[in-house]
Amino acid sequence: MAKFIVAPKLFEIFPEACFGVVIAESVDNQKASSTVTGLLEIQSKTLHQELSGTNVREHPRVAVWREAFRKLGLNPNRFPSSIEALAKRIAKKAELPSINKVVDLVNILSLKYVLPMGAHDREILPGDIELRFACPEDKFIPFGSTESEPVDEDELIYVTDNQVRTRKWVWRQGEKAKVMPDTKQLFCPIDAFYGVTDQAAKAAQSELAAMLQEYCGARTRQFWVDKDNPSVELD
């Protein structure tokens, strides 16, 4: 039975860390939806207006990740969190390309709540999904590549066995387990911190589950992970 497991060491460093998880099955990601595309356009314009003329780095839901990365010894200017990169992109231009329904839905809610959100195909990499610190055997294949590359020692990664799904916590997702039109089973993590983004993460979690049901005909389940509940059974 597959599990999502967060390493105890992470909670030693970040006791306030928490995670909303959406699991989806029987996903229909084949056909485009004009409704979903329209929602993506609306949300892109809304956040563009909100961020226009501001310093994206100072947004509270961006700044919390900059501080987290510093605590991990990462330079957030060199390695911006995925939500910082997305917010900066939208701040410059109120447009985000449509990829597929699932990715679009995740992006809509990531923009709405200014949260890092992921979407992973569970069937391509079956088994446990861990958020842990890297070991020498772990390998990462960047988007659009077929060649694997090593990850840094003790880098915080989303991983199945030794196949890295996402590098540096919420920096960059890889080629392995990316969501495609034929994806049927999903693992969608929403990374957050109590006292800053936990309520937004819970709202995004509920909305994502509902939207995957409505637009992709999926069956969904939701889980919440934190230091008091560091692992959950996904099946």
C-alpha cells in the first residue's frame, strides 16, 4: 500500500510545515475545456493586477518560501520557489499558457492562493512518495530531457525510490511523473506553513478536489500531513 511520507528531519527544521494532499483516480485529462482555459485567463489577470507595481519577493506567501530556502542553505535568488517564479511571471505578463486540464486547474489555484502546488502521475512512478533529504543514489531528469543528473547531497526532494520527482522541495519538478493527457492517477501536494499559508492550502485542497471531479470526472480523496501526522496511506 503506497504512502506519502515526510522525513522527521524536515519537521525538526520546520515544525510549522504542513501539507494538503489530493489523490485523484479515473482522471480524464484528454479533452481541453474552454471553461478551465477561461478560468486560467481570469485568474492570471486577477493576480497580475494584484501584483502590478509590487515587489513579488515581499508578498507574504512568497517571502515565507524565501526564508525557508535560506534556512535550508539555499540562495532564493538562484533557486526561487515555484510559486515565486510563477508569481514573477504573472506580474510581468497576465498570461499563462494552457497545458492540459489537470495542470491548468493546479495553476489556477496556485495563482488564486499564491501557493506552490504540484501534480504528479502516480502510475509512471508507482510506490511510496517521500519528501526527504537526498542520498547519492537519487537521480533527477529535468523537464524535456532524457538524461538524468545527480542531486545535491542532503537536498530536500520529492522522490519515489531513487527517482526524484521535485528538486529542492518546491523548486523544480522533473520529467519523470509529469502529468500528460493520458494520466489517470494523480498525487497533488500543496506545501504550506501553519500561521502563514495553512488556511489557504486547505481551501485550495478542497477546491482542487472538487474541480478534478467536475472537469476531469475523477474520484478524489484528501489528506493532511504535519509533524503530528507525518505519513498517510494513499490507497
